[in-house]
Amino acid sequence: MSLKKKEQLVQRYPNLPITLEPKELSTCNKILCTSTTILNNSLDEILAHCPPAAFVSIIGPTAGYFPDPLFARGVDVMGGRVVKNGELFLQLLAARS
């Protein structure tokens, strides 16, 4: 099941289980959220519809911060990105433009 905010995505992929309703998450035992749910303030609504026994993961490049508040709210796993060599990162970024 995929939860989306845009009706166009449901219509675009009619053969995939896509919903606009967060309450549909109540039937899922594994939930994978992008870190955008934190940025767009939809995480609380999503977590409210997750079953207590569900395994909840949050992943994405913007999820690179202290995870304890999310773990306290029922998130099981969090994955982000860490840039260890800032100079190399900027060089690689510039080379792709």
C-alpha cells in the first residue's frame, strides 16, 4: 500500500495499491516513510494510523539528525545521509551541473 497526497498519482497507477487515506495504514505491519513526512508535517498523522505492532521506518537524505524523539513516538528505524568530506562533496556536486 502506498499513501500519497496527490490524486493524480492514484489515477496514474491504477494497478498499484495507492491510497490518499492515512487510515488505510491500519492494515499494514511494515511502514516505510520518506523523511519528507517530517518536513511537510504529515508524520504525526501517519503515526496516528499505524498499528502499535507495525515496524515503522523513516528514510531519506533529510533524515540526518538525532533520532531519539522519533524512536519515542514509535519509529523503529531511521536512515539518512552523512557527508564526511565536504570539499569532495562540493566538487562532485559542481561536476554534475
